[in-house]
Amino acid sequence: MKKQFLTFVIFLAFSIMCFAQQEVFLYPNLTTPTAKEDVLRSVSSPSITVWLPSPEIANGKAVIVCPGGGYGSLVIEREGHRIAREFNKLGIAVFVLKYRLPDKGKNIDQSSWPLQDAQTAIKIVRQRAKEWKVDPGKIGIMGFSAGGHLAATAGTHYNKPAIGNTEGISVRPDFMILIYPVISFRDAFGHSGSRANLLGESLSQEKIDLYSNELHVDKTTPPTFLTHGNNDAVVKVANSLEFYEALTKNNVPVELHIYANGQHGYPQAPPFDEWFGRCTYWLSTIF
């Protein structure tokens, strides 16, 4: 009897795990599976990978996670699936976004592709919220580095639709979590590598300003959690400081943690449990 029960428990856990890692493609005509690698160099078929917590601890909160990589790659394991596993332990559903990366071989404007994918992901999660046991009013977006830029763009440009949305489903994230994020493309402190990859080399000031998210904050911008390393040599801490200031001026709830030692990607400091613990505590205070 005990053996049969143990077999059932293992089968149930395996079934839940399989469902939790379901891949949902964003567009029906683009369904080519992406190579299963820790770092992706190209994405031809954007998707969300669904990570659902155990039903016994699910609390209805959901996070769409945008891995970083300078708009030239996606650090999909460390800044995607690893985060999903940790959030799942806390009862939070996660949707890891594989967004399209600009292809320099194509002579067309691709700068809106990542935002289209982020807005489509938010739309799909809201559409299927009941199926995935998610509260449609507690769906946020999280991003690392250039993924933070995408998340911040989704949070500040949601009223500028990049996708068709005849259903009128809100694509505004309910909160933002931005980890050592690229915020700006301006020369003073913006990240030139992400800017070049997303916008190309021929830039207009209008396009630079459009994707400098500190310029697009208003009173409806979602509540935001920010963390950055003061000595980040890749993405200047000014990105988070400027965004924090813009949010504060508009009376948007915001929390900022700056670490004296925190190189880009947080390879050694601060420890994962330190910054992630502060992040999850903040999230518990807003819902």
C-alpha cells in the first residue's frame, strides 16, 4: 500500500512539473522550438514557458520574467528558469519570456519586436488567468539588464499598443521588478550595446528618447522594485537612480536597493538570497 501511494505521489509530482514547464508560443504561425540552452543567441519563435507552483501554495500572483543579454542573447537559465523555480516555492506562478532578438541580417525595423512579445505575453496570461489559477490583477513583469529595459518599456509604454488587441485586454503590468536594469539609451548613462542591438547604428534622437524609459514615467506607471550595484561597470547605476527619481516625482510606489559591491549580473555579491529576499518581501507588501 505504501509503495503504491509513493508511486502515486511521484507520478503526481512529475505531472505537475511537466505542466509547469509547458511552452506556449505567442504567435500561431511561429512555432519552431528554440534550442534548449542556458544562453540563447537567437529566438525565431517567441514563447512563454509556464512554471506553476503547487496548487496547495499557489497565491494567485504571477511574474513574467524577461532574461537579459543586451538584446543580443537571452541568459535564459540563470535569469529565467532559476528565478521561476524560486518563485514557485513561494506560490507564485512564473512565465519565462523568450522574446525575439533583432537580426542584423534583416534590413527592416525590428525595434518593436521585444515590446510586441512582452505585451502579447501579458495579454495571454490575462486571457488564460483562470486556467493557470492566476489573479488577473496581480500579473507583474520582471527583467534583468536589457530584460529590465524591456520590462520597464512594457511598464511605461503599455498605453502605446504595439500589438493588435481587439479584445481590449489590458497589457499594463501590475508591478515591475527590475534587476540591474538598462533604463536609458541616452548618451549620458544609457547602455550603448543594448541600444545598438535594438535600434541599430543609424539613430535619431526621437528614437533614443522613445526607448529611454525614465522619460515616460507618469502617475499610472506600475509600482516598482529596483536593485543595482553601485560599482556596476557594464550598466551604470544611474539607470536605476534616474528611474527611481522619475517614479518618485510621479508618486509611484517604488523601492530601491543599491549594493556597494554588485558587479553586473551579481556574480558573487550580493548573495542571491539577499536581493531576492528583499524583492519577495516587497512583493508581499503590495498585494
